[in-house]
Amino acid sequence: VLALLWWLTRNLRQDPGEAPEPQWIGRPLWFPLERLDRVSLGICAAVGLLFWIGRSSINPYPPDSIYHLLVARRIYETGAVPMWCDWQYFPLGRPHLYPPLFHLLLAGAAKLFDGDFLEGFRLTESLALPFIFFSTWYLARWLFDARRAFAALLIVGMDYSLVFTAAMGTPSVLATSLFSLTIVFFLS
């Protein structure tokens, strides 16, 4: 697929009458913070603090969160990422197809709490939404300016389905956050 995309777009050139693209290449990853940046970071921190205070009410939602906790428990017990799920589909099992980063985070958080996976889950999920907010703000701030980054943060913050998904404990939340940061590192 990537080779096909490259082949289809290899000869595309910018139209002479079109405005030039922004100069992202070589732009530093750090930038001076403006007042609106501090407000945006304050919102991220406030959401994180509220989730941290209310983390005892964050519980796994079946079936997805339970499955991810079971994978994390297997990592915790064996010290290796499972390639085959035989604890839910015994005796035959099924392949475990998720990338392991989310499960490694859950297992590491459980290790911080001496094997208490519920507390590890609550810690991970209390940090997930602020991380999405921060990574979205950072991408918009790096690409544009403080006003547009603040607007992007507010738009993402108003998306109830994203907030609910972040509290559910799904690997897509981590993937979304890391993808925003990957865009920045790819373009810089």
C-alpha cells in the first residue's frame, strides 16, 4: 500500500499559484510558551488532577478492559508478551494480535502497586486523557500557534466519545496520543 501511494504521488508538484507550505522541516521541538499556552497546559493539568482525585471510581469496562488486564497479568506473571491467548479460549486459544505497549504499561503500573492490577489500571487511565489532551495540544501548537492549539484542545476536550474511550482503557487511546507526537517528530 505504501509503495502504491509513493508511486501515485511521486510526480506531484506544487502549483506555482499556490501558497507555499509552512517550513516545518528543521523547526525546533521547543518553543517559548505564551499565556494561552499556559492556560492550555493548565487545562491538561487540571483534567489530570481531577482524574487522579477520582481514580478510585475508574473501573474496567467488560469485555475489552478485562481482556487487556488479563494480557497484562500474563505479562506480569511470565515476564514475556503472550503471542497466544489461551486463558479465555481454552484449550485451543487464539492469536493475541494487539501491539504490546498498552499491556506493558498496565503490567508496569501493576508492578508499582505490588501486583494490584485494578490500581495499575486506574493509574494508567487517570493519565490517559491528559496525555491525549497534551499530545493534541502539542501537535497543534508545534504546527500553528497558541490560539489554534487552544482551539484544538477545546474541540478534542468536547468530544464525549473520546473522553469515554479514554476512561475505558483501550490501546487506541495510547495509539492516538503517540501518533500525534509521531507526526511532530516525523515533520521536524
